[in-house]
Amino acid sequence: MSSGSTLTTSTASAAAADPALGRTLLIHIVENGHSFEFECDGATVVEAIQRSIECLCGVPAGDQLLLCRNVSLDSQQTLAYYKLPRDDREVFLFNKSKLHSDSPRPPPEAIDVPNPALPSPPLPDDSHAFDNGKDPALKALVSYERQFRYHFQLANSVYNSAQVKFEICKRLLREQQVQERALDTARSNLDHTFRKMQQRYIDFVRCFSQQYHRHSEILANFERDVEKLRLIKLHPSLQSDGRKCLMDLVKEGDVRKWADVCLISHQQFEVKVSKLKSNFGELKRRVENLFGLMSSADSKDLELLVKEHQLILNDQKTIMQSLSKDVNTAKKLVDDSLNPQLSASLRPHDAVSAVGRIYDVHERGHLPKVQNCDHAVTKLLEKCKGKKNDMNILVHTSMQKVKSVQFSIKDTMNELHAFQEVMGHQEKEFENLKFLCGIRYAYRASLAEVVRRRSSSKLYMGLAGQLAERLAIARDAEMRQREDFLKAWGKYIPHDIFASMGLFDSPSQCNVNIAPFDGNLLQIDLVDVDRFAPQSLIGLLSKSSNMMQSEESSSHTGEKSELLETFGVCESVDIAGTSKMEVENARLKAELASAIAVICSFGADMGCDSLDEGQINDALKTMKEKTAEALQLKDEFANHLQSMLNKKQEQCLSYEKRIQELEQSLQGQKGSASKDAADSFMSALKANNSDCNLNIFGDGDAQLTYGSAMPLDELSSTSATMDQIFDKISRQTSKHGEGGDENMADLSATHSLDSTRNSMDSSMLEPPNPQQMTVKDSSSNVCPKDPSNILPCGTSDQSESDLRERESLILNLQGSLEEKSNLLEVTESKLKAVMEEINSLRRELETNRNLLDESQMNCAHLENCLHEAREEARTNKCAADRRATEYDALRSSSLKLRSLFERLRSCVTTSGVPGIADALRSFALSLASSAKNNEGDATIEFQQCIKILAEKVGILSQQSAELLDRCSRMDAGHGRLVRELEEKKELMKSLYSKHQLEKQASKEKISFARFEVHELAAFVRNSAGHYEAINRNCSNYYLSEESVALFTEQHLTQPLYIIGQIVHIERVARTLISMQADRGNQSDASSSEGGGRRSSVMGGVSSNPYNLPVGCEYFIVTVAMLPDSIHSKPS
């Protein structure tokens, strides 16, 4: 089926499809690039799609492999399981039967291109109304109209054919693009599989290298380890008859056998791994070559070529429109000539001349262009067809190689799995050799443990004594305290009461008893450890031990701290009978012995013997480099923190300056508000109290002076209070700005402002108590705030009217105070808004600061990127210039070589070998004559090659002529030899048939001279009834009774003769009676002739069944029956 065909499949499932899925599934056939569209949903089973594909393509469902994004579709799953169908996903169908190596190549593309139905040219006998006219111009006009119509039909036919060919080209291009995407999918799948295998191979090689290095060192150090175990002698108390050294602790013969087994296994496994490495290298090369082969599929050039031909078809379409327009124009002119009304105004000669020019355009321009376009599309079709065939073969070859590589990858994965198991087995096998290496470490660690336990036991016993002393001191103190109590209070209370209360009891003595332990420890010290297990034999060098001590110091610190906690008392308090030096020495011995044991455990686990001096130095050098690098990083980080701290300090200073500016502006706003409040308060006070003061006091000036002094003091105190509040807020803000957090500064400032506002409200709205007035007088030197004392005009003898006036005055003052309080609240609200604005400005400042930091970092990053981009651009420019120069040189050289190759091709295409030789010789001479000094090496080499080639071809032409002559002679000789060979064959056949006949006759011939096994023999029945053989040389050959019975069973009567094939000949020897005894017997019996004859006959009969003389040899022959074809049945 062609690409883009549609097939509808129905599903029985009624489940609702996923709304994210589509309704159309696109499947591409990889082997030919054809595509199929299936209308389905997510509930459709993959098996239904496979059955439909089998009906369409003929590919069995078992041979179908559906891939979607490196995932193989299972036939039992639904499409929704793979998130199908979707518009952005396509499925590729691979035919498994085509993946085998013996599968045939795909056949070439069979494209059915219909031939264009070219119209027949106009015939001269076609009748028209103007054909019988007298005006030749009108006849010419009609002829042009016919020609134009023919031109249009011809061009239309060619255009339709080119359009069909172009559609085929686009279909082939789409199929190639599908196959290219299929190759990309297969390559991605193979790359994923190969990368997994490669990662597993890398891990295996790394583990194998480590294991191989360890095992090689163990095998290399085996003899040295054995020798060291022999040199390390056991402690005298541990020695016995069969144990003198550490080597006696193990069976040396078994260990050596196991070492040989490990060595053989180690070498064999190394050989197998080497083979695996070579196989992996070969597999990697195959995969890389396959990837290169699959990447060679590129249809972009063909796509550009198809687009270019689309423009050509567009030009052809424009030509078709022009031809159609010209046909209409000619037809209109003819119709106008037929119209009587327009024929008078029409000038036929002008029309003919105009139409003639159009006809010339058709003949010279339009029709050749249409033909050229058709030829170009035909060439494009041939090229697309060739490319498609090449793509089919490439896909076929690539998929076969992919299948082969996948099998190899699978085999390699299985080998890796098996090799990993072998590594595990080898690790178990080498455990015994590692055990041999760890014996000496264990021995030294055991001796060190003995020393540690001895020292620890001393410290333990000392601690027990020290504990007993401490408890005794504590008991003495308790006894003294109890005695003092009884002395102090015993005279007041009787002793029996104390006894009843239990106050006469005393603490008991504490006896610290420790059962003896570690009595079986060896009597050794640290010096004995080095004497019985020296470091030189154990394998602990000084440098390596120091390094190991430094590395295990972290783990040993915990143990040391436990020792210090356990025996820490020994350092501060002396043990009875032991000096501090001895206690410290015992503790240090215990620590040193513990450290030796830890070092030995490290050596046994990690294999200290494998660390030589070079490796130790390298390790120390690496540690020094890492330490220096860490210190450098620490210094850089410290500098970075210092720079950040400096930046923060600068920011804090800028914040402090900003806050101070805001405080100054707020202070100015506060001063102006306070001044306005004081002025309004003074004016109200004077206006309300002027009459009262004049009536009560006689002197108005004094009254005015005194009355005005009190409000001024009140206002000054209020202003001072406000100044203190704002100063407090400013100081708190400045303090928090200098050293604390900005958020905390905002919170503290707000809290201070609220507390100030509350205090101001309470002081203005409520009358203060006397204690508050006292405090305020002492703190701010302000007069009491009692309303009754505001005006000093009240005495004890004032009248009632004065009190009313004073009360009214107080009420007026309270009203004015409330107004001022309201004004103050407004001011506070403004102040709060200002503080909120300050907080918002702070937050905005913080945000801007963060943005500034980010922008600075981004700018720095962009500057670095710009610098790198400039450097890269400069490098790329230099490389591009160099490559451009190289390209120009290569292009000129390639053009020159192309021209030379064109000339060489023309020489090669010359028919006949002598012609090729002459052409090459002339070509070489022309190259030699036109050679220049500034030509490149390639051109010179090409000229030399052409010269050599001309000489070679000349020699070959001569040799060819000679060979042709020889071949003619050889053909004549060959014909003669063939005839002779036929004659010889006939002669050989006749001789062979004669030989076969003679051989058969020799087989059927009866032997009468000397009998041999497998020969024929004839036996005749004698007078005695025995069958005796007919033999000229030897007699006494008789047929055996078994053979006689065999032959007589087939006949009713005994035959006269028997012919059979000899199977066995049995020789019967002479009797044991000697010839002398025979002669004596014969002389004794010579009295009568008849009696002697009877006795000899009787003796003969008794000696053999064939009536032979006594002592005569005879032979018993066993024969087999012959077929009926050899002899006839006897009658």
C-alpha cells in the first residue's frame, strides 16, 4: 500500500478514551517506507493492529516488531498503555524475517509511470468556414487558432505527465525520510543498549583490575609470606614439638596446593578477560562502523532538489496559463472575423502578424521549456528511484547488522555476568591466601593485646584501691559529723530517744574485693612484642605505620577517650604504693598496645605489604596536595566572607545615614507641629482667662504675668517630654541600625512610639496623682499638674462665686486640652504614616540592594561570558580563515583534479584496449607538456600516476595481444586434447567393463589346486558316502558334517556333488602312536595275512572316520551355500 493510505479499525471496548490521546495511529513500514493510518483509540489492542497490518502487507504477526521511541509494543497491551495514539508519536514496523543474515535483498522499486497521451497534430483536411474564403489572412488566422489549440493540448499532456512524475518523486522522498527516521530510531535503541553494556563492561574492568592487582600481589608475595612465617618464632611458652614458628600453625602442603590452584585460576581468568577485551574492542568497532553506515542516510539534498523542481513546475504552470490565454485570444479573433459587425473594423493582416509573433514565442520558448521541464522531472524521478533503491538496500543491510550486533551485545552481557560470578568465586578462593597473610598481623596484635591487658589490670587494681581509700575518707567524715551532732544535742534529749530515732548507728566499713583474673597471660612487655613479632617481618614499615596511625587516629580517638574516662582518676589521685610515673607508664603502655593492635588490623584488612615505598610517597604527596588545596579553599572562603562583611558594613552605614536624614526631617516636622500647638494653646488660654484674672486680682499686669507663666511652664514641660520621646526613638533606631537586625529595629521603634503615645494620652487626659507629680517635679522641675493649682488665686476664704468661675475656667481649659489632644493624635497618625513610609522605604531599599547584588553578579557573569565569547569568536574566526584558505586551495585542487579525471574518463571510455593505451599515452604527454612549476603535489602525483598508468596499459595491451594469440593456440590444442580425452574415456570404459567381467569370473571360478578361505570348492560323494574335495595337489579334504547337513536339508536325497564357498579349514594331525610301535605291531601280527589286514583296517577305522591309514593327515572343510545364480540345483 502506498504511503498515506487510511485504514479504519473498530474496537469492541466501550471504555472512554483518554482526552489527551488522538484518534489516528500512524505506522511506517521500515523495509519500504510505506505508511498506514489506523483510526483507533487508546482501548485498541496492539494485536488488532497487527492483524490489520498482516492483511494489508502480508507480514505475519509473529514477524512484526513495532517500535515507538525505543519501546517495543506488546501484542497483549492496549495502545493507551504506551500513550498512543498521539499526533507527535509514530510507530515503526520492522520485519523480523528480514533481519536474518540469509534473507534476500529487497527488489528494486517498481514504478508505473503512465506515458503522456500526446494529441495528434491538426490535419489540413479539417474544414472551417474560412477555408473556402478568398482572403489568405483569414485562412492563416484559422490555421494559427488550430496550432495554438494543439500547442495547449500538447503542453497540457506533458504537464500532467510531469505532475504525476513529480508526485511519485515526492512520495519516494517521503518514504526515504520515513526510512531515515526509522534508522535513527534503531540507532537510538542500539546506542541505548550498547551504552548499558559498555557501562557494565567498564564497571567490570575496573573491578577486575582492582581484584587482579590484589591477587597478583598476593601470589607474588606468597613465598615471602611463607618465609616470614618461618622466621617469626613463637613465644617459648607457646612452642611445642610440632609448633616452633607461625608457619607450623597451618599445613604448608595444603596451602601450597591451594596457591597453585589459585595461580592457575588467576592466569586462566586473565586470558579469558583479555579475550573479552579484544571481543569488546571488536564489538565497539562494529557498532561505530554501523553508526557511521546508518548516519550516511541523508535525504536533505534530494529534498532541496525536489523543491527546486517544484519551482520548475510552477513555471510550467505559468506557461500553461499563457498558452490557454493565447488560445482564447486566437479563438476570439476568429470569432470576431465571423461576426459581420466586427469584421469591417478588423484588419486580418495585423491580427495575423500579431498571432504570428505569438506563434514564434510558442515554438521557440514555451514548448521547448515544457519539454525541458518534463525531461528534468524524468531525470529527477530516475534519481529518486535510484536513491530509494539505495535506501532500501541500506536499511536492509543496516538492520541485519543491527540484529547481529544485538546478538553480540547479548552474548557479551552474558559473558560479563558469568565473569562477575567467576570473580566472586576467585575472591572466595583467595581468602585462604589472605588468611595466610593475616597470620603474622594477628600474632603481633595478640601479643599487643596481652601487654594491654596486663597494663589495664594494673590500672584496674589501682582504681579499686583508690576507690577503697575514697570510701574510707568519706566514712571518717561522716563519723565525725555524727559525733559532733550527738555532742551538740545530746544534752537536751535523752539517749534512749536518740536510740529510738536510730541516730546512734554508724556507717559500715567498705571492703573492695576483686577476684583475680588474667592469670594466664604471658609474662611479656612491649619490648617482647617487637622481639617476637618485629615490624620488619610483619611488614609494617615506619612510613606506612605513621601514615596508618594518622589515618586511624580518628577511630582510635574514641578508644583513647574511653581509656581516659576509665583511668582518668589515676592522673589526679595517686594509687597507694604506686607513683604517678608508674601509673602514667601503665596507661601509656595500654594505649600503645591498643594502637599496635589497630595498626595490625588495618594491615590485615588493607594489605600493608602491598604498599611499597613509592606508593607510600605517592599517598603522602596526594594527602599534602589535598591539604594544601583545602587550606587554599578555606582562605578563599574567609576572604569571601570578609568582603561580604565589608559590603554589609557599607550598607549599614548607608542605612544609618538615611535614617539620620529621616530623623532630622521628622524632628523638623515635630518642632513645627509643637510650635503651632503652643501658639494656639496660649491664645485660647489668654482669651478664656482674661476676665477671671481681672476680676479676682487687682493688678492686671501682675495677674497677666503670673497667669501667663504657668501655661508657658506647662507647654515647656510638654515640649520637653516630646523631645525626650523623639530622642529616645531616634537613639533606639540608630542603635538597632548600627548593630542589630533591621526588622528588630522597626519593631522596637514601633513599640517605643506606641508606648510614648499611650503615656502622652494618659498624661493629657487623666489628672496625675501626687506621687506622679512628685516624680515629675524631681525629674523635670515642672510645677504640679493638679487642676486646682493651675491658677494661684484660690485660698481657704474664697467665695462660692470664685469657685464657680474657677470650675468654668477648668472646664474651658479641659476643652482646649482635648482639642490639643486631638491635634496631637492627628500629628501621631502623621508620624505613624511617616514611620510606615520609612519601613516601606527600608524594604524597598533591601529589595533594591538584593536586585543590585544580583545585577552585579549577572553583569560579572555576562562580562565573563562576553570575554569567553570574544575569545571563542576570535579562535573560531582564525580557524574559519584558516579553513577558508584550505578550502580555496582544496577547491582549486579538486577542480583541477576533476578536469583531469574527466579527461581520464574520456580516455578510459575509449573502445578497445589499444585505443585506451594510445589515449592514455597522449594524455600523459599532454600533461607533461602542460606541467607548471607551481602546481601542487597532488597534481604532480596524478601526472606521474597517469604516466605510469599509460606505460602499464601499453604493456598490458601488448601482453593482451600475446595472450590472445596464445589463447587461440590453446583453444586449438584444447580441442584436440578434448577429442583425445573422449577417446581415452571410451577405451577406459571398455577396459573397466572387461575387468569387471574377469573379476566376476574369477570370483565364480572353482579352485582345484590349493584351497583358500572364500574360494569355491567342489566335493564329490565317494563310495563310503563321504564328500571328498576335488584337488589336484592335495588329497584328504573332506566336507564337514555340518556343511553336509546344511546342503542335505534343502534336498530330498543326498546330492552327488556339492559346490560351496570355503569358510573354514580344520587340519587334523597325526596320532600319538609312533612309527616304531606301528612296525612292532605289524611284525607280531604277520602270522596270517588276513588277520593282519583286519587288524590294520580295524586300527584305521578306529583312528579316523574316513578309512584313512593310521597317522595320515586330513582336512575338514566347512563351506557356505552359494546363491542359485551361481550353480543349478542338482537333480
